[in-house]
Amino acid sequence: MVTSCSKETTPGQPLVVILLGAPGSGKGTQAVELAKMFEIAHISTGDLFRENIKKETELGKKAKAFIEKGQLVPDELVFDMLFDRLSRPDCQKGYILDGFPRTKAQAKKLQEKLKGHAKILVFNLVVSDEEVIRRLSGRLTCKVCGKVFHKEFNPPKEENTCDACASELYQRPDDTQAVILERLAVYYKQTKPVEAYYRKVSFSTISMGQKDPKRSALSSKQKLKKQNNFS
Ligand SMILES: [Zn+2]
């Protein structure tokens, strides 16, 4: 579904792309494609969390406890990490948010910050629960460089070994079956309402499936070009 763009925006403003969808719906893959196409920064809150956890910052330590249980990281923690990141120079032209906002409260807070200062586009990735479980339960992550593989769809060349750095792969604590179901439950309760919020404030909202990320990103951009004169 494509609705018209907000009337509050003017040319020359940064482009902010928001990606919505269940865990495992392919937000990361889409974000990479869209960031390339629009030539804007790709800001993944998951990466921000992992960076803070790896560096053992105070924020990272706090976030870790929530992530491992499949729970959402509390808003204040997310805002502190995110808004700091968005103030860096590479975000001036625009950015794509991957993993944020995850609650209606977060969406409202972001909206307060952006209102009148950015063009906002919302992409909604639609994937069934069965597919989410299949994708996430097969995911393997490199302990050292963070590269992600999949037992079925994207296996490493050598079993349990990273193609990029030859380190050991592991299943992230939040990719086990019990935690995936918990993440889905959290998604329906807290994140799904964000979709309705954006429809109400009438930004461009594009729903798409996940068969071919490159092609769907491209066709979305073409649709937008026609409607909104994006270059
Ligand atoms: Zn690696």
C-alpha cells in the first residue's frame, strides 16, 4: 500500500527511512539495499547495541540483560545510544533506521524530533510467523566479526566456521526457539501498533514481501520516484 507523503516536508531535507516488520522479516537485508539506493547511512539499533555490549559500556551492560531474554531494551537506553549516533556527520543527508522504532512511544518520540525537519518514508515488511521461526532458528553468527550465516539458506563453506575470518560460529542466545517465540509475542504486543501509528500520521507507507530483497527495494524506489520525485 502506498499513501501520499506528508505535506509538512520541503525539498532539501534529510530523508529518513523507517523499516517495520517482525524479527527475521529481513529488515537488515532491505536496509543495506535501500541505504545504497538512496545513498544514506544505515543505522541498525541491533549493531549499536552489539557495539556497546562489545565495548562493555554502561549502556551496553544494561542492554545485554534485556536482549538475552528476548525483551525490548528500555526506551531511555535506546534513545541515548541512537540520538548520539544520529548526530554524526554521515547522517546529515539522511539515514535508514533498522530496528527502531519498536514501540508506539518510540515512534512518537522520533516524530517529535523529526517533525518538519525530514522527509519520512515507512517500509513495512510482511512475513508469516512460520517463516520467521524457520529463518531465525537456522541463523548462525560469527563470534568475532558478527557475520551472519544460515544453516539452510546461506551455509558457511566449512561447517561452523566463518567464511570471512575463520572464527567459530554460534547461535545467538536470542535466536533459540523459546526466545524466538517470546520475540514474536513481544512484536505483536508492542511493535505491530507502530504500523497503525504511521498510517495515521500519513507518511508514505509501503508494504512488501521478502522473496527478493534487491528487486523489492528497487520497485519500491521506482514507485516512490513516480509519486514523490525522489532522485
Ligand atoms: Zn567472522
